[in-house]
Amino acid sequence: MALDEVLRALSDPTRREVVRLLAERGPMTAGDLGAEFDLAKSTMSGHFNVLRQAGLVVAERQGTSIVYSASLSVVEETMATVIEAFKIGRPRGSAAADDAAGDASTDATTDEAGGATSDAGSGD
């Protein structure tokens, strides 16, 4: 999987929708997929080629039809790579985690003091 190639393929809304449809409905023929979009067959063919080259879909000839299916493992690998690259869902370092914990305790103290001040001020 080449991350750049997968991200480029997924940057187009039509291609994202093709992958979504295949993930939701299962394998579909090129004709069935094409019927979902108001695009020329040649345009859809170009989208299928980009998705296939990125490994996001698998094409299988069945008689005179080409049946596409989603390769969700490539999507999962891409998401895992992006999450890891940007450290999503992880503390950014022990100092940042300590600062966040310190801010939380300061906010709790401020809230309590603010509440007391606010209650006292409301009697005026």
C-alpha cells in the first residue's frame, strides 16, 4: 500500500462514494455502480482504475461483466497509518499530559470558587 496513492484515490468524492457503496452493499458490477452516478462510463472507468491501482477495490471478470469489491483492509491500514503519524488519541508527551492534568484541577478549583462568588453576587 502506498499511502500517497490511497489518499489521492480517496481525495475524490466520487471514488469515496464507490468505496462506501461497495463496503455497504458488497460486490457490484461496473454497470450497477455506474448507474449510481450521473457520469459517463469512461469517467467511471477512470475512477475504477485509480481505485484499483490504490488497492482500494478488487476487480474480477465474471462473464461479460466486471465485478468490483472493496478492499477494506487497505482503508483500515491507511487509517491506522494516519492515526499513528499524527499521534491521534495519544498524549503528546508526559509534559503535555501533566499540563492537562494541572489545568483540570485548576479549572475545578476555579469552578468551585466561581460558583461561590456567583451565588454570593446573586443576592444583591
